[in-house]
Amino acid sequence: MAVEVLTTADGRAKTALSRSHAARWFAARAVGEALPIGHALPPDMPARPEKPELLHPNDVPRRRPGSEVGRIALLHAVAHIELNAVDLHWDIIARFSDHPMPIGFYDDWVKSADEEAKHFNLICDCLEGMGSHYGAMAAHAGMWRAASDTAHDLHGRLAVVPMVLEARGLDVTPGMIELFKKAGATEAVAALEVIYGEEVAHVAYGSKWFNWLCGRDGTDPKEVFHSLVRRYFHGTLKPPFNEEKRADAGMPPDFYWPLTEAKPAETRG
């Protein structure tokens, strides 16, 4: 089921599969059962539609969000993030199925994949309501880099994807909501508020399972987190942080504030 989502290119078709498979999973869980986990080899890169054109981050045109075109560009970027998130959550299920994990691990990531699919469709509806669509603009080609870098490291995947990248969404989404409120874009505001409310749980799932793995290993979660983020995340974390929502997601300040500083210089032997 996960690989079927990952190998479906069209955004609306991919998200329809995501929601359908999630419904099947939770229908079984509702009667006290679980679909067998099984094993399948996910692709190195998920299938993508022909559009949008994917560019190096430095080559993606920057538009002022105060204009209608700028607001469309901002929503297009959000749609691109949400579509990648659908794939990221199904990928963690398929790619790490050889790691023995409690059934709740799968509950959390199937639920997240379902919600990300909903988010993508909400934003696509907004774009279409504004006379545009997903694929109408170029997009960031680097979105899958974190997945590629952590393809063989479950601890690293949890540290970088939900606990860094998705946590960043908690920092920036309130500002986007205010921007669309000022523009009177009620549909976009409603969609972003849904996303904001549900993304806290996605970060929390990452924090929960990261801490669970460290507890099983007998390691210090904060030290392991700092080490993995410095290894796999390219750059430093950028304040300001939404400390309230990060705390709700189980991330105390001493996890992320030290990562605002440059990596310590390597010592030479």
C-alpha cells in the first residue's frame, strides 16, 4: 500500500490512494485487528507529475506575498510541501519495515499520511479557487533530500523530518495565516488553520518515536538528536521558534536552540 502511493505520480491520485489505504488500515484497527505489515522495497525517489518543474532552491522565483500572485506562489509552495509529506510518511512505513516497532508506530504514520493528503487537497482547492493549480509554478527540487540522506537511519529520519522540517512549519504557519487574513482569503485561512492544528501531532509523533528508540537503546535523546541533526541537516536552525507549539509536540527548547549555532569545528588528530 505504501509503495503504491509512492509510485503514483499525479498529486490528486496519490492523495486519493493515501486516504483510501488509511481508511482500510483504520477500519481494521477499529475491530481490534491490523493489516499485516509485510515488506516492500520503496523507490529511491517517489513518482512525481510532469509539472511542477523542479528547480534548485536558489533558482525558484521569489514573489512578494503581499500581491495576489505572491499569495498564489506561497500556497503553491505549501501544496508542494504537503505532497512531499504524503510520500515521506508512507516512505517511513515501507523503508523501515525491517525495524521491529509497536503497532502504534504504524497507526501514527498512516494517520499522518492521511492528514497530509487532506492538506494537499485543501490547498489545491484554494489554488483552483484563485484561478491557478498545483503545477502552474516551479517548485523546490530539494524536498526529498532529507529522505535520501536518512534512507538507512530510522533515528535520523525521525530527527530530521518531523522534528526539524515539520517543526519549522509550526514556526512559520501562524504568520501565513495572518497574511491571508489581511487579504480576506477566508478559504486559505481555513485550510492553513487545519494544517496548523494537525501538524503539531505529526511533530509529536516524531518526538515520541525518537524518544522511544533512544529509550530502547539506553541513549540520551537530546545528545543523539543534536548529533543526527548536525550530520543530516544542511545548515543551522533558524529562530524565531514557536516554543509553545513545539512544547506541545514534546520538544523542549534545549533540543533545538543549541542547533542555531554552527557545527563545532572538527578536531584534527
